[in-house]
Amino acid sequence: MLKTANFSGDFWGGTAAMLVALPSAIAFGVTIYAVIGGQYSAYGALAGILGVAAVGIVAAMMGGADRLISAPSAPAAAVLSAFALQYVSQDFGPDLLFVMLMVVALLSGGFQVLFGLIGLGRLIKYMPFPVVSGYLTGVGLYIIAAQSPIFLGLPQGTHFWHSFQIINGWQWQSIAVGTVTIIVMLYADKMFRIIPAVITALFVGMAAYFLLGLVDPSLYQPNNPFVVGELGGSGGIDYLQMFTGRFEELFLLQWDDISLLLFPALTLAALLSIDTLKTCIVLDSMTHSYHNSNKELIAQGSGNIVSALIGGMPGSGTMGATMVNLSAGGNSRLSGVIEGVMAVGAFVALGSFIAWIPVSALAGILIVIGFRMIDRHSFKLLKTRQTALDFFIIASVAVTALTVSLIAASGVGLVLAIVLYIFQQIGASVVYRHIDGSEARSRIIRSREEETILVEKGGNFSVYELHGSLFFGTANQLYTMLQDDLQHKKYIIMDMKRVQTVDLTAAHILLQIKDILHERDGYLILCRLPHKLPTGDDLESYFNQVGLLKHLSPIKVFNDLDDAIEWAENKIIKEFSLGEKGENLLELHDFDLFKGRRDETLEEINGLVESRFVKKGDVIYSEGEGNGEIFLIRRGLVRVMLPTPGGKSIHLSTLGQNNFFGEFSFLEGVPHYTDTIAGSDTELYCITREAFDVFKKLHKKAAYGFMHALAAVLAERLRLTRSELVAEYDA
């Protein structure tokens, strides 16, 4: 439903937008239909006006973005004029060309509606920038080339290069009017900021034309070659006959004829969609709003269908008219409707005025528009090697648009962009970070004997943190990087947290890696497999489907990198330890915290402690429980977890025999801030702060020694944590 709360702003915004859109639309229409024959320029002007009205009104009524102004645009003019020129050269008659242009416009509108219905709106706006830039540059150059003969006053259909070989055919009247128009178009914004430059340039061009009529009276003759000519009546075009004639010819088209029009229509639909969505994105950034891409395409396609049916040009959301609408107070879709209605009013009221618009003035306006479409900043891309290929794409698309066709240019651009992307992916390393096992450590606190083994034998495993896309272009790169480790390591850990995509080739390479490790009794260890890739796939499910994670396969999967490193460490410790031995149950005097204490003191401390047994997987305490107690591990493993607001937990450390936990609660006399879970059947000593305070009063020196030993261990843990954080930051 249209909003009317800001009718005044929408009225003036829509009116101002019409004044900008209408002259450009007339110029675009003349560009297309003048290719068929100079006598059809007036019909082109009419097609432009009808396009402003139909596309503007229907797109807004169908739910287009607020403040967006839709009208015939440069991409439509370039594609359709190239299309018309192609079939004129094949001696197609005017009547058949009219109906072919209508069908192309009709199909393009249908394709846009289809794009919106199947959700392509959000994909089209991600068209590679070099392709869009190159195409718009090609369109700009094409417009300049097409308008140059008109600017020089040469007959319709004269080729750009040929126009410079027939200098004796140049018309000074046309050159003079076009030159004045171009100068005004370039500098009007600086001189008359209130009036849009295209309006100023058009009126000054007409004024120059009538002043030249004082020197050459033939310019005052109606329907002379230098003006658009009458839009209807005895001296002009019978619009009713043209309208009905197109539908009569439509039934004569065969399916083979229509199939030839599908690709031009698809190209036109894509370009108009890109042009619209690009304008919507700019509009969103300026108004802090958000457009619905798919809904916008349905609205634009509907407008183009109606425009084609009534003989108008197709169009898109246009930047210039939209910005004028915004600055003049337009605030809703009503401004788009008003723009279309005012275009109809202008046609009815100013039909005779439009007939006297000089075609060279329109050519001058379009030459400036074409020049502004050229991406001149793209030459800066040549300064660096990284962006030189992007410039190559832009240049290739532009050259193809000029030398072959605008339709072929879009295909060339997309193919080159895909090839460039593949080369960039192949050139980029898929290994985010590589850590040798001699440097990697899990969070488990090891005994000195175990640490010694890991220092000497930790090189038996490696950690590879992967990122990006694992596909046919990068899978062999990964395999090559692993070649040395596959000859010497038994355990390869691959952290896949940052992986975006994996294809079948990459999965096959992982199978090869797994088999090579298996031959040496080794394992491939995968961790942090994304359960929702950007494609929506679950990576673990995909690996199951391709047979990588078979039952009893020499491959391990962990949810956490630390768990994977801990598993590899345990395998190495077990392999290189001096013999199979179980853990002895520690007594108080065996703990490092009580080393050097006298037997009498230990006996008194022993009366303070409480023995506990916890089964594997049971919770020892949760966050918020307890009120000042420290636990000593006599035997077993304890995992310390930090709860997060999202309901997940962060693994802080795993503690083994001769370690302690709960120290902060003990020191501060407050509840615990972590969760602790038994990693195996575990036996503990528990000392409460209350009991320790009683002991401290009787044995100050022993209590001091205990606190000093506790502080030393905490300092060492803090040092290790700092090293881990620095390593993570440097990565």
C-alpha cells in the first residue's frame, strides 16, 4: 500500500525525477529506433516516454523500494540498439524488428520476475565487480561510438570508424548544437546546481539549434533530419497502427525465431537487474534502509512487461533520477508513481515541443553519459600485480562489447572472473598455520617424566590448521605440503574450523593421506569439523558419505583441537614410556606442595584433609558451588571447563596426578567460577579454607610454605597461559 503521509515531498521528488529521467529516456529510445531508420526516431522518443511512465508506475505499485525511481536506462539502450543493428544488417524489415524488440523486452521482464521468484536477487548483486565495471565501460564506449555519427550529422546507420572517412558529409549545424550541449552537460552542475544538468543541456541545445536557424532557415522546417520529428498525426507516426501492427506480426513468429531472442533477453534481464540492485544498495546506504532484492526484481520485471506490451522501452532503477528524487524530498514509492504519471502528462502537454528536440543535442547528452559510465579509475589497477588481472578482465569485457557484441561480453566476463577466482584460490595457501608436535601442547598438566618424553618424541605428530576452500585446485597443494611429514610423522592433526568448502577431490586426497599413515601404524586426526558450512552442509556427514570415516578406520575425529593434541600426546607417551605402570595412589607427603614438610606437620595436615572418590564423567563441582576449597589429585584426571552464556563450555585445562584445582575459591573464600569433571576414575584430597585457617594459627611457617608453593605453581601456569595467548595472537 502506498504511503501518502509525505505527499508534498513525494510530489516534488517525483516531478524532479521525471525531469531528469524523461530527456535521457527520449535519447535512449531515439538511439534504438534510429538504427532501424531515421524516420523512426520519433517512435523511439515515444518508446522512451512510455517506458518512463510504465516502468515508473508499475514497479512502484508492485512493491519496489521506497524512493527508487525506475526508467529506461543506458544498458537497455546499448543492448537493444546492438540487437537492432545486428538484424538490420541482415535485412530484417522494420515491422519484424519492432516485434522482435518487443519480445526481447517482454522476455527480459519475465526473466526478472523469474529471478525474483526463485531467489536469485541476492545472488545477482554479488556479480563480480570487474565484470560489471567492464560491461558498463563497454556500454559507455558503445554509446559514444553509436552517437558519434549522429553528433556529426551523418545518415543513420553510419559506422563509427567509417564516419571519420567521410569528413565531407559532416554537418556543421549538428556539430555545433552537439558541442554546445556537451559543454553545458559537463559544467551545468557547477553553474546551476538547482536544475539538473540534463535539463539545462537539453534546453540550451534547443536554444542553440533555433539560433542557428537564423543562419540556416531550413532548420525551421518540420520533421527535418536534424530533429526528432512529430510523435503522431499526419506528419509523424501512426502510433495506433504501430501498436496493433506489432501484435499482428507477433503471431507470424516461429519458435526458432523466438529461441534466437532468449539469450539477448536473458542478458538484458541480468544487466537491468544488476543496475537496479546496485542503485538500491547505494540508496540503502544513504537512507539507512534495507531493500528486498527478490521483491525488487519482481516489481522491475512487471514494469518491463507492461512497458513492452504498450510499446515502451524496458528500464531499471536509475541512479541519477533516484538521487534527485531523494534530494527533492521523495520518501516513499508514491514518488515513483508520480514520476510515471508526470511523464504521461509531459507527453500530452509537450508533444509538439518534443518534436523539435535536435537529435544532435540528444547525442551530446548520451556521449557525456557514456563517458561517465567508463570506469577511468580502473587504470590504477595496473599499478600492482595483485590487481592487474582484474584490469585485464575489465578491459577484455569492454573490448568484447565493442568488437563482438554486448551479449558476448557478459559471457566473456563471467568466464574470466571464474578463471581468476580459481587461480587466486590455487595460489593461496590452504594451511592457515602449521605447528610441529615438539612445539604444540595440550592443556593437560603433565608429569616431568611425560614432559621429557614429549620434548624428545613430540615431533612424531604435526598440527595443520586449514582454511578456505579444499577443492580440486588446492587439494594437491595440501598433499604436496604434507609430503615430508607423511614420511616421518605418525599422527597428522587437521583442524578444519576455518574450512569453507570441501569437494570430492579433496576428500579423496584425505583418504590417500589416511592410507599412507596407516601403513606406518599412524592416524589421521580431524577436529572441529564445521557442522554448517556456508553451503549449509555438515562436513562430518559429507565425510561419512564419501567413505572417509569408515568403522574401525585409522582416523580419529574430535570436537576440540586440544582433545586431538592430548590424544596424540597420550599415544606417544604410551609408546615411549619405560614400561607399563599404573598410577600409585599418592599420599600427602608425595605432593610437590608439601615437599620438605616435617612428618609432624604432615600428620597434622593429614587430619584436615577429606578423601573423595569420583567416577569418570561425574561432576566434581559446578560454577557457583562451594565456598573456599582446594582439591589435590591423588590419582586420575580432571577436566576444568569454563561455562559461557551460550550454554557451551571452554576447555581450560586437564589436570593429572600431583596437581590441584579450585585454588581461586580457596584463596578468596568464594564459590567456584568453573566446572570440573572427572576425566577418569579419580581420587582426591579436599582441604577447606576454614580448616586451613585453623591450621595456620598453629603452624604459621608451614602455612606460609604451603602458600609459597601454591603461588609458584600458579605463576608457572600463568606463564604457560601467556605463551599460548601470544602464539594464538601471532597466528
